[in-house]
Amino acid sequence: MLLSKSCVYGIRAVLYLSVNDEREYVPIKEISDKMGISFHFLTKILQVLTNAGMIKSMKGAKGGVGLNQPASSISLYDVIRELDGETLFEECVLGLPGCADDNPCSMHKIWRVTKAELKKELEEENFGSLAQQITEDEIRLYDV
Amino acid sequence: MLLSKSCVYGIRAVLYLSVNDEREYVPIKEISDKMGISFHFLTKILQVLTNAGMIKSMKGAKGGVGLNQPASSISLYDVIRELDGETLFEECVLGLPGCADDNPCSMHKIWRVTKAELKKELEEENFGSLAQQITEDEIRLYDV
DNA sequence: TTATATTAAGACATAAGAGTCTTTTATCAC
DNA sequence: GTGATAAAAGACTCTTATGTCTTAATATAA
Ligand code: FES
Ligand code: FES
């Protein structure tokens, strides 16, 4: 697996919030219902993003969660870093200590290029652009 | 994590066998000791590769495991496919059902290119070449 | 102020991955 | 044949990821 389930759910939830950016707060229950994700599990995941300042939350009626920054300023990499950390992009893929061009393992040559490209694209792709593509039906957000 | 621990250990063990290709059988204990991997765990992993025909094994004194094909004919992708399957390269990275260019998710555009390149390189990199680089001290096999 | 809606927090449960241990089976050396 | 060596097989444990449930805290609305 490239990404953990938590991370995937987190990305999809932030996508949902980006698409619904005109609403200040969206109940987590609404997101979990539409996505078919466990409500309590998603709640815990979104708490991490709330603590990171990426999204904001409010309790009570009319409460929920919402983006705390412009969707266009949040990258896919931002969410991945919060939920899965950066080990995918920093540690040796064969589990050897340290990963550097002058201390390579058998997969280093392949993975160093791939991961650098992947990281760059994840950093450049923002949720504003993705939300627009979802709204315009160019990409999907749900299982349909 | 890109690869499971089983997969990483499997790759490293096949690397060891490739470097020691002149020996018909190498005891698993020797590999696990040198690599600092649990002997019984590695045994189970190598059984998968044995059943797949990639390596051969023999019980008893002078027994062990050894490559069942020329090292140059085994690719990194071969080992990954046996131990981790192909879900990394086939399934939607956001967990949506199906993954196709005409049915993309928000990460499809980024990941489809990355994964295709990665897969190609993993298929092209063979253990003969890697063993030679290890022998020539260009890449490392152990934690040192 | 009371009822309702909603997140926060944390205990608890389940499943899968990772790792250990024991017993069985096969091969070699003597 | 007997004893030593080593893989095969499978039961078992430990850890982590995933998922569920309950209670508390807080905000709104009537
Ligand atoms: S040293 Fe292994 S991935 Fe860089
Ligand atoms: S549809 Fe999600 S990765 Fe292709």
C-alpha cells in the first residue's frame, strides 16, 4: 500500500470539504455517510488535521468541520505528511539505515528518482484545483 | 510503506543468493544471521518464493535454498509480485473501485505516470546486475 | 433553561502484519 | 541404520492498523 487507510480517508474528506468550500462547517457525519467511511474513525482522522491547523471544527448544532485555509493552498503532500508522515519519502525502501546517494541500496537508484517526482507532483497538486475538476466531473470523489 | 517487510526481506534474501550464486544451496540460517532477520520469519517468506519456482530448496545437511533461475532472469518486480501482489500497481490508490484513465480519482493523474515508470524500472532491474554492483561495492546489501 | 446536534476524548474490539516456537520430514555423513 | 543438519508446516504470540462504542464537552435553537 502506498498510503494508509487513514491517509486515504483524510484526503477524500479534505476533497469533500474543498468541493463544499462555500459552507463554513460540514458535519463529519455527512462526509462519513456519503463516503461510506466509519464516522468515529473519520472523526479521529480529522482531529489530526484540525490539530495541524489545516481544518477548523466547531461543536454543537450548525457545527462541523471546514477548511481553515484556502483549498488552493493545501497540497496533497500536506495531508499525506500529517497522516502518514514522511517516511515514504525519507527512509530507505529496503529498510537499511540511512538513505543517500552516496550510500545506496539495490532499490535506491530506481526509487530516488520516482519518489522525487512523486513528491514534487504531490506538492504541486492543490485541493482547489482538484475540487474544480471534481465539480466539473473530470474526476470522481465517490465510488459510483 | 511502499513494500511490506516480508517483501523487503524477500528481496534482500534473493540479493544474498544472487551474490552467492556459485553456491548451489545456502542455509537460510546463514542469510537470517547476516541480515539480522528472524530465521523462522524468513523461512516462511522464502517458502513462498520456493513454491513460486523462483528459488529451490533442499532439506538436510548441505541443504538450504538457492536460485532456481539465472539471477539475470529474475527482476525486482518478480519478487514484489510474489510477496506483495500487484495491488500497488493495479488498484486505485484512493481505494475507489476500479482504476482507469477514463474513470480517474484525484490522484490518478499523478500516480498513473509514477507507477508506470516505477513498474517498468522494477521489471528491467534484474538480480544479476544488482549482485554485480553489490560485489563491486557500488551498492550495499547490509546495514553497515 | 432545556433539548438537540455535533466534535473531543478515550476505552475497547477486531484484523492483519510481523515475529517466535515446536514438531515433522527429508537429506547427508558416518 | 544412526545422528546431525536443515527446510516444511503449523500453532502461537506480539504489535500495529483499523474500526466501534461510550461518555464528556460545547454550541445552537426553542
Ligand atoms: S538507500 Fe535504500 S532507498 Fe536509498
Ligand atoms: S482511479 Fe484512483 S488511482 Fe486510478
